[in-house]
Amino acid sequence: MAFNFISAAEAATIIKHGQNIGLSGFTPAGSPKAVTAELAKLAETEHNNGNPFQVSIFTGASTGDSCDGVLARAKAIRYRAPYTTNSDFRKAVNNGEIAYNDVHLSQMAQELRYGFYGKVDVAIIEACEVTADGKIYLTAAGGIAPTVCKLADKIIVELNSAHSKNLMGMHDVYEPLDPPYRREIPIYKPNDRIGLPYIQVDPRKIIGIVETNMKDEARGFAESDPVTDQIGQHVADFLINEMKRGTIPSSFLPLQSGVGNIANAVLAALGREKSIPAFEMYTEVIQDSVIDLVRAGRVKFGSTCSLSVTNDCLDSIYNDIEFFRDKLVLRPSEISNNPEIVRRLGVIAMNTAIEVDLYGNVNSTHISGTRMMNGIGGSGDFTRNSYISIFSCPSTAKDGKISAIVPMVSHEDHSEHSVKVIITEQGIADLRGKSPKERALSIIENCAHPDYKELLWDYYKLSGAKAQTPHYIKAALGMHAELGKSGDMRNTNWAEHM
């Protein structure tokens, strides 16, 4: 079949006000860039003419500025799910301009298939190759692309020559059947392949191909510092000790790691510790630090949804693809984050927190309980189902004005029932096998910053410490209230809440 090659501006005119749009990608890796930018221009024109123009967007995870950013600034998004990181999008959400739904990443594709969000009108998919019989070879991420291609009435392909065709064969595209027909997902090792290296679609659904040459809008992360380095070493020390105790097998277990400078510091520490054997990863994103560990032989294999790496790193992978071909695989997000597989493989989950309360509940999405930061991402998928779940964060933020350890989290994403270990630069709180009161003692003593220990102990005493989970409800969010009042949690006076 001969495809219709069109401009990005022409492709944008196919999309109408009120439609539901499905996108490829997972983080800025593999996300559309050209058509969404033109869609933002179209929305601005319509708005200037007094016409409404907004769409609903379903993605694998976050996208780049040429999608979430430009569309948010153009006020072109009515509804969006799931995870995002763009600052302008975040501002629009917190201003009440966008209806944002923070969905667990493993559930996004299946909930679309279940019909929870209505139909998918148009899919915009970035590819490194498309064949006449409808084979779409994705670029640097899997995301929910197979599902939105299946569901969409129309498919627009951004054929991006900035991504090498050497990537063909690195994906493992697999969609499970929906209930009541779903069977086990037959992944028993991180390097098992169970699907196809491409998405097969009816070529008649591909209504246009937009040729582009646009690099991924890769995110950079801050360099490690003494605090993140100490957190990383604490994580490594904890895992080494677990191996010595025999609770982690000597062959080790697959790891999942979130994104950011703390995750990079943790992985660097694990790479340095030769008492930890070369390991595998079953995770949702791979960053530059993992690629370095693959090259060094410290990571034997990486199963992921996204190569969320810098462009220089991605080019180095493309240029050395034969080295990486048996060391990496890219999966759809409902497979990379699938709870069944995470539990079967015994994945050790390592994620970051915004704040942790005395009993091990974790807030990873909201500032002071009301302002969305990024979204839960895949941390819930892995935390609840992991062999051991670890949350790490610096003990303070904003030059010590904010404590990450608080009496009660202002928003709960991960409950005490799922969280096993808390790590800050101050130390390690192992919550396994502990009652709520025992967890509180461990978290205050081992993880709280010295500036806040006495304050937290005073709260704990104020709570009476007699209940199963002691709280003095009037004061439970007192530190957050003080932050809003004076800008510094250290000024909290519990007597004001009596």
C-alpha cells in the first residue's frame, strides 16, 4: 500500500475539537514532536477566532515540551492521563485549567481497552520505519503505542530519521488478552521475549506519514552531591547486608529504579560495590547510568519501556547496536510495569518520595497535599508487588525549611502496607515486621534530620502513643500548616494546635 506523506501542519488539521488522542512514547523518549507542536498552533488560531479547541490526551507517561508544554501553553488540553513532568503543564493543572488523571502506568493501556475513557479517535506514533503492509517499528520507547494503534480510528505516523533503523528488532510488542480471557504473561526472566518487534496495524488506518528529523527532548538531571551519594551508599549497604543475611539470594534479584539524580546515585553505588554481583534490571526507564553499567559489565541485561537517556547516549547505543542487541529489550508499559511479572521475578523496587510519615506512608506526587508535582508514574506498580520496596529521599528540602519526615503525609500514594524500607542520607529504617509504633521509632531515629528529631518526638509524645497508630489529629498536619504560614517547618509549635 502506498502511504500519503503529509506535513505536520496538514496532519494537525485531521484532529478535531473534542477528540481523544493517543500518543506513543514514555518520557520524552519516543514521543511525537512535530504534529503536536502544529496542533498547538491550530488551537491558538481557533481560540483567536473565538472557537473552542481542546483535546483529551492519553500517553504512556510524560512527553517533551513539544507535546505537553506547547499544548498546555496553548490551552489545548481538556483532559490528560497519566504521568507528566512538564512545568507548564504542571502549572496549568494546579491552576485548574486541565483535568488531570494520575493513573498507574501499568493500567493505562488496559483501561483504554476496557472503554473507561471513551474511544481513541487518532493515534500519533513516532516510528523509525513503516512498511507497506502496516508494520510500525517504534523508536526509543514502547508506552501504550500498541493499544492506541489498535483502538484508534486513524493513525498518523511521525517517521523520524533522527532515530536509527538499527533500533528495529529491539522492541518486544505484546498485548495481553482482556478478562475473562487473560492468561499468564510468559516472562520468567528479564531477557525473555514473547512478542513481535513491531506493531502490526491495518495499513488503511495510517492516514498520513509525517517525515521528521527531531531528536528526543531528553531531560538532564543534576549531578550527584554528598547527600545523594550518601543515599546511594546506604541503599547499596542495605542490599549487601540483605545478601549476607540470606534474604536476597547470592545471585541477586532484578532491580527497578525510578528516574532522577537520586536514582543515578543509587545505581552508581551499586555499580561500585563488587560484593554485589552483576545484576539484571526489570524496570520502566533506563537512564545513562544504566547504559554505563551495561558497558562496564555490571548490568547483564535491561528490560525496560523506555530509553530515557541523553541524545549522545542514545546515539552511542545506535552506533553500537550489535553490542546492545542481546542486552536490552523495550516493552509496552503494561508489560514493563506488570504486577504479575514484578512479583514473579522478585523485583527490588527503588523509588523516591516527596515525604514520608512516621508510620511509613509515602507521598510521591503532591506538594503540601494539594499541588501536583509529577504524578505517581510506575512507582505504585512496582512498590506494591516488589520483593522489597525501598523509598529514598533527602531528609530535608529548601535549605532545611521542609522536613521529608512528617507526622502524617499530606497526600498518600503508597501506604504503610506496601512500603518496606525508608532511606535518607541520615540512615536506613527497615520497616519489615514492625508495628506502626515500632516503625515510628525507627523512622525518627534513623531517617529524620537532626533539626527535626526533637520536633517529631514531641509530636509522637503529644499523640499519646497508646493507639495502634498514634496521632493527635488536630496537630497531624501542623508542620505543613507552619510551612504555609512562615515558610519553615522548624518553626512549628505544637502548643498552637492543642
